[in-house]
Amino acid sequence: MGEYEQGVFAAMKAVEIRVRRLAELAEDVIGVDLMNRAFGPTGPLADASAPKGERDGTRALFVGAYAVLRN
């Protein structure tokens, strides 16, 4: 269909909704702040059993993807 921009936007919106639900964060927590809270050191989606570097990497992946692709 060639609607690549719209497809990426819709996919990132779906990620935002899913992360918010899984992390049980309020509707007013959005964007990069949402990803930082969800995957941050004490975030509900941070894997406490993973090494710190992996936890930081996961947070950075979600923050970066959201910052670049959603906007």
C-alpha cells in the first residue's frame, strides 16, 4: 500500500498502548516518559534478573524507538 510512515506510526502507537497497560501507568504518562518509567531501574517492566547493562539497553531501545519512530 506504500503507507510506510502511517504503518510505523500505528505500530508505535500500539507499542505505547501495550506498554502502558502492562506497566499499569496512567493515561497521561506518554512518550519517552512512559518508556523511561516502564523500563527504568524500578519500572514494572524492567527484568530484575537481567544484568544492569541489559536492563539499561532494553530501556534505551524502547526510549530510542519511541523518540525516533513515533514522532
